[in-house]
Amino acid sequence: MKRSKKIIVVSHCLLNANAKVGPLAEYPGVLRNVMDRFIEDGVGILQLPCPESSYLGIKRWGMSYEQYDLPNFRRHCRNILIPSLDQVETFIAAGYEILGVIGADGSPNCGVIKIPSGLSGGVIRDTQDVEKQLEGFRYIEGTGGLFQYIKRNAEQP
């Protein structure tokens, strides 16, 4: 079987919107307008773990970057990333090309350019009156916690 030897690394929710906070899921499952291109081109997809659902579960409420920016949660992010980083390292050593890493802007952990900021408590927890719940935070320029760790590891020789 012929392999492309090309891989894209993606945030968990791009392949599984079910991991998102309920009312924030804008697509039913896979974000097809992004992922179909890679599938059609024969690119392998490495799905990163979702730090938020593995730490707080599916019934969690939406939280900001500052609410997740705690030593224990940062340690959780590092620990769950180890298997994915090991896999990437193995692929690179075998001559595979990592085309890039795709995050999910607006996420406190997988945002690349934009993250939610604020300390107003659990802001998004149900589908009733989402606009009122959103008043407690704003989006700012920044990189999410999980992606900060990925970036640090990518910069190491």
C-alpha cells in the first residue's frame, strides 16, 4: 500500500465536535470544510487529545484561558500530550512530513490567535440565553494553554 507520508496534526474538536461545550458546537461532528481537503489529498490526520473534556468531562461549562491557567491543569496538558508528541517524533524519524498543526481559535486551550479571557465564572453551560452567558468574557489575542506547550516543544531542537 502506498503511503503519502504526510500528516496534519489537529485539535480534537475538529474531528469531534461532541467534545465541545454544548452550545458552542457549530457543526455536528467533523469540521468537513477544513478536514475534507486533507482526506481527499491522502494526508494522515493525528488527532490531539481534548484537555478540557479529559479534565472536566463533557458536562462542563465554558471557561476562559485564565480559569484554566493553573499549575495542575497545565501539568494535565503536558501529560496528555506526551503520547501525541511521541507519535509525531516517530513519524518524523521515519521520514514523514508533518504539514502543520491546526488549532481551534476561540478555545482557551487550542486557540492559536484568539482565546477567551475573563474571570466571571462558568459562562457557557446550557443553551438558554447564551448571549447573557457570553457577557462575562471577551476574546483577546493569544495562544491557548495546550498550544503554548505544543509551540514550546516544536521550537526545541
